[in-house]
Amino acid sequence: MPLPFTSGLPGLDQVFKGVMAGDNIVWQIDSIDEYKALVIPFTEAAAKQRRRLIYFRFATHPVLLPEDSPAEVHHFDPHMGFERFVTKIHGVIEEAGYGAAYVFDCLSGLAGAWKSDQMLGNFFVLTCPRLYELETVTYFALQRNAHSAFATDPITATTQYLLDIFRYNNRMYIRPIKVQYRSTSAMNTIHFWEDDNTFPPVTRSALIAEILASARWPGLHAERKIGFWRRIFTDVPRVLTESRAGLIPKEKEEKLFIRLARLMLSRDERMLELIRKYMTLEDVLAIRDRMVGIGFIGGKAVGMLVARAILRQKGSRFQDLMETHDSFYVGSDVFHTFLVRNGIWWIRQKQRRPETFLADIAEARTRIKQGGFIPYHMEQFMKIIDYFGESPYIVRSSSLLEDNYGNAFAGKYDSVFCVNQGSREARLETLLHAIRHVYASTMSENALCYRNQRGLLDKDEQMALLIMRVSGQPSGKTFYPHAAGVGFSYNPYVWNREIDPKAGVIRLVFGLGTRAVDRADDDYTRVVALNVPSRRPEANFDEVCEYSQKRMDYLDLAANKLVSGYFSELGPQNRDLPLELVASLAGGGLLSKGPRHWIVTFDKLLTTTSFVEDMKEMLQELERAYEHPVDIEFAVNFMEDASYRINLLQCRPLQVEGVDEVALPEVEIARENRILEARGAVVGRSRILPVDRFIYVVPSLYAGLPVKERYEVARIIGQLNRMTDRENCNLMVMGPGRWGTSSPDLGIPTHFSEIDRVRVLCEVVTMRENLIPDVSLGTHFLNELVEMNMLYLALFPEGEGNDLKETLFLDAPNSLLSFLPGAEKWQDMIRVLETSSLVPKDTRITLMADAVEQKVVVFLDKRP
């Protein structure tokens, strides 16, 4: 039985999961010495195994094998012509028969001789399959970034292995691009070439991005571009060169930059002003090199890039602190092309009119999820897959209106994590599925209602995409960042007088930031006021333990999906995690309950490192540049020396009405005039306002409903909400548990569009004993509250300083049927009360909320 093939480098064999008969291995190289370093051990091993070893010599570069090599050397001149050259090569291959080992000179010389990349591709398509059939192993090389898709596409499609080899910081790296049939989690990533000839994988996202950002990657548009777009970008390198040499006025470069910015980045004048101030023509060119199709890159992508550019101007401190990004952008015209080619365009046009904006959205979403892409875009998507290997990435919405001044669109469009494991073809299909999913979210009822409410239906809202590497590193079969969160440069949640709202606030979680931006009904997070980071809403350490984060989100590399698990089971097992920075020991003491265990607190990260100052300064610099409070998303990863990198993932203006504190009058309120008193969880600016209408969902009756009927209650609330004129009616809604929850057993499962005309939202904490309201700071839910200037409060019926005169709400006349005739079934449970019918004519019901003192009182007041 013949010996198995080998590369001659056992560590490389492990990366390959064994070299198999039939393998064609193509190395993309920067220098011939890199290829030679691979060829020598391969041929020496083949000679030791007494294999027939054949070397095809046809290029002008130095010879690959030493003179004493046992290889048969066949010299052929490609200038003899394509057909004769192929015939000669194949004559040798046929004569050698099964099981030989082959080395070819660098194939790039063939394209030069034939003046055709397409003929080089044709040569490979003719030769590679025959070598596979004869169960040989063959080494080929190709100059990186030297060929068009006419060569690279057929080579990539035909070969079994395609790999990059390059140097960075005097170290050699190997990056598999295509690994047919043997794809594993450790294979499709960058590998060090160590001095002992081992090839450990690079797993830290920060280092992967740094290496690839420094490598000579050609971009998505290395060759063919499209008409008008191509003509504009043809001028950019020349203008840059001539401007740097002083051969043309600086104004010419600036004029070209603004022209391109208006074509690719934004039409919003306030964003364009930031772009002019902080970005450059080189930035635009770098974006273009990583862009699928043409058009705009969208608000989310622009916000991320502008924020990074702002911090870049602040010097090396932030540059050293921030993780490198290597994102891709799918242009907005790709979305329009997709709609046209898949018969969705005319349905989309109905959404521009208020009377038809929800028409046929189910059909449109079905067509999107089944739609196809044009070949040109498919080629570029495949290059993205090849670039990322099996590193996880996320496809994020980045529409034209998203994250600009005025409209945040927080949570309205979807983002999709791609764990990105498996074969090349499977990984491509995952990317396409994610893109279709985000496209379909543009036609969700939630997103369209948001646009309708803000008068944006007739605005040009195209969907671009931002494809970002997931920040983090693997631990076993899990992948996640060590911390993630959101930050506000202005703190709308002030629960103590020591807190300075203008110092900013962050909401911090362990693992993926999904628990920071999406309202997690089953857990809690760490909220940090940046001027007093140790000041917590909890009263003592027992409360800290009870209301600390228990669950974490991560990517399961084995199951190929986003999942949740318990920190106690995953965090302490991570050997690369400086555990004491993110967690504290609890239990095991005389007064503490249970055995000792780790709980997520981030105490030492906040108190023994510069993290708080870093985040505070970052937010302040961004707010100063924006001239407006900002909202960011970020991830944090610890390096080997326990230092950390911050990955700035998103930045947008915080849609908050004013940042000055409201001075409340001193008011003496008699106890008999108090209708509601609440202490402990107030989100929003202090205020005093009359209440015109209550909607009260009776907790005791709601608790007895089956799940299906709880959804019915949410829909009825939505109908009542849509009948409310927010400008002329101050509506206060009160109900058991959490509003907007995804778990009906924890509250009322409304969509935000079903409560978006409410002025005051009150959660009555009665759903279960240990349920406290999570203020949801930084989540999409809170973004909605802040953007709508809505007041949120929680009422603890059994808590000190909390009281509710429920009999008033139960005994007063119910107006439900005047709004919804036929809703008799719900008369007892859903109470709609017009306050004008509850009180004498010379009085009114008033709400006074003190956000600093965290208290609210609703009381009977004299009319002014």
C-alpha cells in the first residue's frame, strides 16, 4: 500500500487534515522565495517516498529546485503558443500516469507570455482535473493581486486548495481561501508559520484584522468596474498622486472628494460636514475597494467610519487602543437591482403612500427570501467569503436614512450573525441568506410604521449593508468578545444626585452585545455612569448578585448558530480571559449564600484600568465633533498581556430632546389627592404635565389569561394607541410587568409601534415576585423612549414609597367601547379612562416626575 502524500511539513499537513491523492494546491505568493520555501520540503518528502517527481520549468524567475534534486525537469517555452504548450505538458502527465508529484513554475508567467488571463484560466481548467483524476499531488503558484477574474475565477473554481502566503512583521502567514471537502473550524483562518514548522491558527479578531489590513489585499474591485462609476474612480489615484506632488491645486482633490462623498456616503448636509472635516479622498478609495456594487454605503457604515476618523485625528492614543476594522460594504444600488430583477419593485412603490404602505408586504418578503443576485454581485460575495475564511461576521443593515441626524431607526431593520463554518459553498449560501433576511426587514410592519409615523414613506430609503468581522475570539467551540455594550455621551437615566448626565453612561455585558442592544427579558446588565462608575442602582452586594448578568450570548462554532448560555458555565472556562477583571467572587462567607462562584460585575475593569476614562473621553470627543450627544456600540477584547482593544462598531446622534435639567417646582400634595406614587426606576427627563387619558390593564385579571389572549390584549392596546392624537392628548398607559416584552409571561407583548403615541409608560411590577424592571438602558427599546421623549416608570406596589389608588381605575367609567365597539370581552380588564370625567371641572390630574430623585407622583391638581 503506497504511503500517503505529505507536504513535507507535518504542521501544514495538520492544517490540511492530510494531503490526499488528487489534491491540486495553488499558492498565491508575493515573492518566489515564499513559494520555494514550500516547494523544497514537498519535493524532498516525495523523493524519500520514491515517488515520481516532475518539475515543469517555463518561467523566467529563479529555478525552484536545487541542482541535485531527483526531480525530472521538463523545460517548455510558453511562447510556442497555447495549444502546443498544453499538448506538451499533458503528454508528460499522461506518460507519468498515477501517483506522481508535480511542481509547476509560477503560473503568472503564462499570462504574460500569452497576453491573456483568460488563456491562463483555460490552461488550468484543462490541466487541474486531469491531475486530480490521476491521483497526483501538484503545487502551483500565482502572483497575488496580479490577475483579473478571468484567471482567478476558473482557478478558484477548479482547484482543491487555494491559499495565500505572505509576510507581516517579519513573520510568515498562511491563509487558506478554498479548502475543498475538508473544511474545519481551524482550517479556514490565518496560521503562523513558526520556526519549528508548526502552524498554529490566529484566533484573536484584533490580530486577524490587523494582519489582513496590512496585507496587499486587492479589494472587491481589482479589475472590472461599471461605466460611469469606473470613469470617476479612474481619476482618483492620479489626482491623489498629483496633489501630493503639488502638481495640481489642493482644491481639485477636495472637489473630487466631495463629489464622491455625495455619490457614496451621504446626502445629509450635517453628515457631509462631518465627512468633509474628518475623512479624506484616500478613505473613499479604501471604501470603494471593499464595496460590492455601487451606490451609497448607508448611514450605519458612514457613522462607524466617521467616528473612527474623528478619533484617528486625536493621535496615536486612540489608534493604539482601537481594534482595526476590515469591513465590507454592499452598495445601495445592489438592493434596487435585487428588487427589480426579482419582481419586487412595484410592490415597493406601494409603500411610498400612507394609504397602501402595508399592502402586499407578505408577498414582497417571500419574493425577497427566494430572490437571486446577478452574476457580477455573486462574484464579489464569493470574494468576501474567501477573505473571511471561517471567521464569523455579521451582516448589518445600513440604510440611507439610518443613524443620521433626526431618525435613529434603532432596531427597525435586522442584522444577522453568520458563524461562517463549513464548506465554501455552504458559507456563501449563508451570506446570501443573511443579505436576503436584512433586505426583507425593510418591508416589516414595524419598520414601515416607523417610517409612516415620521413622514418618511416618500423619502428615498435604499438598503445598503455593512458586513463586519465579529469582534472576539474562540474559546473551545464558543466565540464571543470579552465584553460589549452601548454608550451614550448624555445619560438620560440619572438615579442619583452624584451622577452628571453630561459625563455619559455605558451599558456593559459579557459576551456578544446582543444583550446590550436588545431588551433581554431573562436577565440584567451592568449600567455605568461614567463620572461615578462605582455608583450602582442596587442597594447592597446581595442585590448586585441577584441583579447581575447570568446569561451570555455567543456563537456556537459546532452548531453554527447564535445561542445563549450561562456565564457560570462558560466564562470561568475561558483560559484567555482575565476573569478577575470582569467578574467577582460571591458566596462562601459567613453572611453570604451558597458556595463561592463568579458573578459578572466588571468591577476591576472599571476601577483598576483606564477603561472608564477611555470610554468617557471617546464619547466626549465624538459628541464634540457631532455637536450633539451620540450613541455608540462597542466590543472589548483582552490581549495576551491583559491589555484591551476597543472595537467601535457604530456611532449615531442620540435622538434626545434637550440635555438641560428641568427645574421642578416645590409642590405640597395632600395625601388624599395622590393617585399614584412610584420610586426606584424612572427613565427620561424630569417633567410636569397634565394627564388626559389613562389606559390601565388590570394586573389581577391579566395574570389569569392564557398566552394567546395576552397577545390579543397587546393588539387592542395597539388599536387604542393609533386612535390617540399625541400632540393634543397626554396618554399614560399602565400594565403588569414589562411593556414590549417578547415573553408574555413577563408582561404585555406589544410592539413599540403599538405604544408609540404614549406620553407616559408605567410598568406595574406584579407579574412575579423576583421580577424587577430592567431599565433597558442603551437598548433599542430605550432608544425609542428617548427619541419619543416618553417617560418610563416602574411601580412596585409592595415597595416603600410606592402606592396606587387602584379603586379609582376600577370604579371610574370605562370608555373602551366608545373607541372599540364590540370589545365587551375586555371591558373589565382594559380600562380606558378620560381624566376629565374623573375629576371636578376646576381640577385636573397632573404627573410630576423627578428623574434625579427617581420618583413620580400623579395627583389631583387645580387647573391654572
